Amino acid sequence: MSLAARLSPLNRRRLENFRRNRRGFWSLWIFLALFAVSLVSEVIANDRPLLVRYEGQLRVPFLVAYPETAFGGDFETEADYRDPFVRNAIEEKGWIVWPPIPFGHASVDKDLGVPFPAPPSRTHWLGTDDQGRDVVARLLYGFRISVLFGLTLTVVSSVVGVVVGALQGYFGGWVDLSVQRFLEVWGGMPVLYLLIILSAFIQPSFWWLLALLLLFSWMALVDVVRAEFLRARNFDYVRAARALGAGDASIMFRHVLPNAMVATLSMMPFILSGSMVQLSSLDFLGFGLPPGSPSLGEMITQGKNNLQAPWLGISAFVVIAAMLSLLVFVGEAVRDAFDPRKTFR
């Protein structure tokens, strides 16, 4: 039995409405394909080989760090597979399988023979930045970090926002008034300035940035969920559940929350795109991920500082614009899917 056949008539109608929005439907698949490719970035772009056969033994250097002594060298440190000595030693007694892009996001190509940033070539498809690092590799790893950061921030902030909005709308009264006054004060703070000030006191990292942005991003869904709970808390099915002895938590999350999730799911693609824009903006200003991290915002900074190398700014702009456009199209399709006015034959 197919998945569509197992769904309720209402969910089948929503799924059909989503499919009918061809732009959003194909945008979802394109975005998922790009994200899946970025998840295996180590297989596509890496300065360590995928597979090495040496003296009859197979090794996977991109997963395991092997010392140079494992290939006939003299040092116990990790082997540098781009070193001619190590490469020749392996090829004399075996073979090497390199990734399609034999450069990692932090690899510096010292054998180019041209000043950095180097223009696009057969070795570097989109050139290098001003430190000799491959642009394609940095875009690939930067796309993965941006999406993972945005997904994590979206999920966590949505959970917090839904819980706060549900408590406000269901209980009302002094709970609603107190939280609403707090939101008015908290939402009026200059978020960007506070993030810059906090970033100046701590060493930025993935998890620190996630925690700092979570302080403010959870408010995006509070008003929507609060309105849905305020509207539904006096409906007949809620009164009936309360009369039958159901607890407040059961009524909130088993009966009222599914109705509020319609608006929540419609907004999540837009929250995801906003989260990735926030990370790119902080990286562009220099208050984001640690220096050297693959970042789309840092690539924009590279393009601004190297106007003589247009491939840097253009590459980063195309990736960010495509990523945000796909998410906006998906959000429009999700909104149409949950629109009760949309019908199909």
C-alpha cells in the first residue's frame, strides 16, 4: 500500500495541493539533493585519498588517520598524501584513489605558480580564494554548515516558540499578559548589536552561535501559536475533553496543537531561510564561525576584499541566492498545501 493511500482524506488533499505547486515540489527535491551531496562532502572534496592500496592492504585515509610510517616514511605524524615522497612510495607498491576534488576546505594549493586568488582552471573549477583554498570545496562545506545550522536552530526555536505560545493561548489571563509584556520588551532589543557584543566576549563557535541566536529566534512562532490556542480553547471539543476529565497537557498537545501546527509548518521554511541568512550575515561581519571555517558569509567577504577576482563574490552569491530561492518556493508550496481554500479533483 502506498503512502498516499494510508493518509487521511485531509492529508491526501494537502499532499496533492503540494504536488500541484510544481515549482515548490521540484524545489524541495532539488534542495534535498543538494543537501544530500553536501553531507558527503568528504567523499567529493578532500585532500586525503578515498582509498589506498599499499603492500596488498586496503586503507581508507579519508576516514582513518594513518601515520607516515604506514607507507614507508620516517615520521609518526599523519601522512601528507600530497607530499611527493609519500605519493611515490604508495604508487610504487600500490595505488591511490582521489576524490573528484582533491582539496579540502582548508587545503592550500602551493603548487599553482600564480598569485592568489587564482582564476578558475581545470584543477580549481571556480578558482581559489586569497589564501589558495579551493572555492568549490569551501562552498560545498559551507553549504552543509549553513543548512545544518539553520535546521537545528529552526527545530529548537520552533519547539520553544510553540510551547510558549501554547501556554499563553490556552491559559490566557495573567499568564498571557505577563508573557506578552516580556515579549514586547525582549523583542524590542537590537538583536544584531547584542549578538555583536556577546560575540566580542566569547570565542564564536557553532554551538555558541546557535545558543545566542536561539535567545531571539524562538519568538517567531509565539504569536501564531498563541492566536490559534486563543481561538480554539473555547471550542466544543475542548470543552467536551475538559468535561470528560482530560488534563490540560493532554488537551493542549493532543487536541489543540494539531490545529496550531498548520500555521507552524507553513512558516518553518521561511524561518529556516532566515536562520541561514543570520549565520551568513554574522560571518560576513566577522562575528560568526571561527576564522578558517568554511562559510558562505566569509566567501562574500572574500569577494568584497578581492574585487579583481569576481569569481569569489559571484560563486557565493549564486549559492546563497539559489539556496534561499528554493526554500521560499518550498514555503509557498507548503502554505498552499495547508490552505483550506485549495481543492483538487
